[in-house]
Amino acid sequence: MLEMRAIILTVTGDEAEISPVGGGGCSHCDSKNGCGSNTLTKMFCSSQPRKFQVRNQVGAVVGDEVNVSLPDGILLRSSWRMYLLPLLLMLSCGLFGASLAVGSEQRDVFALLGSLLGLVTGFAWGKFASMNDRPQAVVQSIVSSRVNS
């Protein structure tokens, strides 16, 4: 089970919106001796704070620091949906598009169009499927509460 710490931003019913605490990397992220993954993160990722919906089964309130856990296998299933599905659809639709071409001049164009159609369909299908999922991350415990402070 994967765990992380987060701050509760909002609570709506039995769900909460959280923002992870810390960068998630090691202590050498900003040093010259580190691997430099923090530099890549700054280049390719948004500077906006990340927010996630989770189930709030412990009754945490806004401002609480909590431990959040993800069930085993959720990252693998999400990876299959968001990366492998579009890739497989892109390849299969590209091959199908190439098989529809009458002449060899058209084969590349049909393969390209089929590949693009498959890729876009795969991403849309993965996005639609993930939108209908209930949050599977769960607030396990409260680390520090604002109510007690």
C-alpha cells in the first residue's frame, strides 16, 4: 500500500480534497549531487499545487494533516488505462488504416490518420473511464489536527 501525507483543503460529505505535503522526492533534489529530477519537474510540470479527491473515512476537517493511502495495484491499473490503452489503439488503428489503402502512395497517409484516431480515442476513453471512478485513495489517519491547536 502506498502512503503519503497531505493537507485537507475542502470537505464535502464523505470526500475531501487534499494537497500533498512535500515534493515527494529525496532530500538531494535541489543539490548539485542529486539526480536532477526536481529540475525536470520544474520544466515539465505545473507550478500549481496538486489537488486530489479522496475518501475521508476518519472525519478529518479542513487544515488537518493526514496520512493518505492508495490500494495496491491502483497505479498499475491507472497506467494501463492512460498509457497502454492509447498506445495499443494507436498501433492497431494505424495497421488497420494502412490495410485500407488501395495504393502504396496512400498507405502512409491512411496509417497516419488511423494512428492519430486511435491515439485520440484511447486518451478520450481513458479520461472518460477515470472520470466515472470514485476516489480510491483513503484518509487513513490524522497526523495533526487544527482543532487541537
